[in-house]
Amino acid sequence: MSVRLETKYLAPFVREEEVDFLFPQVEAAHRLLETANGPGSDYVGWLKLPRDYDKSEFARIKNAAAKIAKGSDVLVVIGIGGSYLGARAVIEAVKSAQYNLKPNGRPQIFFAGSSVSGAALNDVLELCEGKDVSVNIISKSGTTTEPAVAFRVFRDWLVAKYGVEGAKERIFATTDGAKGTLKELAGREGYETFVVPDDIGGRYSVLTAVGLLPLAVAGVDIDALMAGAAQAMDALSVCDKTNDCYRWAALRNILYRKGKTVEVLACYEPDFALMNEWYKQLFGESEGKDQKGIFPASVVFTTDLHSMGQYLQDGRRQLFETVVDVKNPRSDRVIEPAAEDFDGLNYLAGKALSDVNRAAMQGTVLAHADGGVPVLVLEVDSLGEHDLGYLIYFMEKACALSGYLLGVNPFNQPGVESYKQNMFALLGKPGYEAQRQQLLGRLATE
Ligand code: PA5
């Protein structure tokens, strides 16, 4: 098993019979999910994806990745939210947060279109100067402003450098299989396209072409990633109290009902920092609606013990912690003895940094539990492809189940639309004239 839930630090906060009381609701949520009868059930394609994924597209992804890797120094991945976070998170977790500084003969992977910052976009363009570049534009809707603007800029850049025909060979579009502006443009221009399946929403899409193409370009073993997810799919398909995914979902919900409204996901490996961001999107967009939901926060320890440590130990007690305990880090280093113990660190000589990190983790878990923070631990064998595939599926399923336990639709994101409507109106998009007048009036007076 690649992910195990350790609950021994939870004893002062939750009794086992509380899980028993909730279990009928867990079973009901499980049935809703597995029979696709719950709210948002049009979007549960991720549930069987590790088994049912499109094998011929998977082969095409590998071929496209090989082509990109052969002819490019850089792949620019353009996307936002679910169309960006998963790929970046997995590259950093599996390869390194420093991947672009040591890509080991593979293309560097830069991300663009995840903001509307001109400075951020200019930086990526500057980094591409003098290099051979391919672009993967990813947008399910094909109309999201941030990636659409960035793509307009990069498309012009590619055409200026390679000509219209050359640019076509370097643009790969991942979008809806049938409709949308990007799909139409790709058809007209002749870009190779990959599909975001209809029944999979952005934040559940990392194991589709959305994540898989950039991952394959970075040399991530996507077969192993899918195999790990498939193992999780089998292992987590039975609804009983040994299902750690369901236990985590249930315990989160029990803690939420006791006023623990913030979950802090903590990991002691900096390579996990973007997985933290992926988790925040997954759970935040899935649970935060109808004026309900656990607020997902994250930290990387021990780094953030020197910034957030005080609050976590001693601040307002509305939070609980889920620690991702990576048992086998990607690499390690033993601390050598020093002549004359000039820095007083010889008591650490012969220990690996992973031993020191583990002591920090154990000490922190105990201190936080003593400080009134319920702590759950997800033990993960490694951040290798197989184990990460398992963890991704584990979190997706826990998230869907958590949403149903909370009584919300975990697959929509109606709240994300509000800012877009206002932004379109303020920018003068045709069709938004009345809203524009109203907003301008409010901005002048409020
Ligand atoms: O999870 C989601 O659905 C969102 O975060 C989307 O992925 C994000 O808004 C980007 O949408 P699109 O892929 O349509 O450009």
C-alpha cells in the first residue's frame, strides 16, 4: 500500500465511535460516487480513469513528448488552475523543485498563462530567447482569459521565429474533444490536439493529457504514474473502515463539525510545495461552497516552522493538520564528523539529513498535538511516480467523498465565475455593457 493513514495523534480529539457514527454517511457517499448518482455525477470520469484511459491517445502523448524533447530546449505550458497545477506539481515532486536548473538533457518546462502579470509573461519570453521552443496550450473551455492572452503572445513569437508552418509543428493543444474556441483554432491551423474528457473537471485532470503530455516531456514515467493510480483505484474501491482514504475523509469531516475549519497540509520535502498548491485547488474548489467547507492551507516544514510555527503551535485553535510523511526521500546526505567539533554539531555526525528531518517531524507532531492541534499523518513510501500516482488518486477520492459528506457538489465551481464576469465587464468585453456601467458606478462611490 503506497499511502497509509496514521491516526495515533488524534486520540485526544476524536474517539473511534465517532467514526462509527459517521460511517453510514460514508457508505451513502460511497454509493453516490460509485453509482454516479450524486450531485455533479457527470464529472466522475476520473474515478475509473486509471483503468479506462484512452490507450491510443496515451501512445500519441508519448510520441508527441518524444518529438518535443528531440526538437526543443524548452516546452512552455500555458494553462491555469486545473490546466496547470497538476503537471507542475508532479514534475517538481518526482524530479525536483529545481528541475529547470538540472533538466538532465530534457527540455526545460516553463509555465505561462497562470496569471495576467505582464512581468511574469515577459520573464518567460526572455527565458526562451535563443532557444528552440514548443508550446502546449491547455484549456478545457478554450476561452479562459489568462491562458488565451499568453497563447496569443507565444503563438506570435513562434510564428516570428519559425514561420506559420514551423510554428504549427511546435504547438500542441489540449482542450475539449469537440467544441470551443481553442478546438476550432487547432482544427483550422492543424495543431496536434489532445482531449480533456467531458466527464473530468480541471482539478481532477492531472492523469489525463492535461498533465501527461508535459510530464512525459519532463521524463516522468507516466506508465508508472498510471499504474500507481490504478493500484489505488482497486485498493480504495471497498467501503469499509480499513479504507484509509475514506477514514481520512471521515475524520476531516468530524473535525470540521467540531469547529476545526482549517486543514493545514504539511510536508517536510520542499519538492512537495506545488503538490500543496494542487491539493489546495482540489479541496478548495470542491468543498468551498454554499457557505461551507474546510479552508485548505499548506506549509512546507521545517522552512515554515520559522514563519507559521508560532501560529500553528499557539494561535487560534480552529485548525487541524494533515502531515504527508514521505518515508524515502529522493536522495539523502550523511552529516560528517568535524575536527574539534568547531560548530558543536558532532552529536549529529553519522546521521542522515533524513534522520534529522524525521526527528523534526516527530517533535513537531507531538508539540502541535500538545498545543491542541489534531494531527493526521498520511504515510507515503516515496514521491516516485508509482507512489505519487497512488497519492493523487487517494486525494481525489477523499476529496469527492468529503464533498458529499459535507453536502456539497464537489465537481462544480460556480464561485470562480463571479470575478470573470466583473473582469470582462470592466475590460469592455462585448455583451457586458450594462454590468460595466453598474460596476464603474460602484467603483466610483464605494
Ligand atoms: O478546476 C477547474 O475546473 C479550473 O481550475 C479550471 O481548470 C481553470 O479555470 C482553467 O479552465 P480551462 O481549462 O477551461 O481554461
